[in-house]
Amino acid sequence: MKLAITQYRSAIGRSRKQQDTVRALGIRRLNQTVLHNDTPQIRGMIARVSHLLRVAEQSV
């Protein structure tokens, strides 16, 4: 199972930890979508910045 992660809110004005988490997910621009495997580590990163992201599950 893959997760399609899209950033729909800006990280400007957020804490450095939140900005770094978005960057660690591989997201560089607003409305950019990245695909990641559904792992506990990725789920934890999404949980920290869930207010900035939209997540959709994709079956491969």
C-alpha cells in the first residue's frame, strides 16, 4: 500500500521541527504530491504535520 501525500497549507510560520518534517517527507512546494510506502515511520511524520497535509491511500 502506498500513501499519496499532498501539502495544501504552507509551513511558513510553523516551528522548525514541523518545517523539517515536511521537508523530510520530500515535499518542497505547496500542492506537491509525493508517494511513500505505508510504514509506521511515515505515519508518525504525517501525524506531526497532519494539519498541513492531505493523505490518500493508493493500492499498487
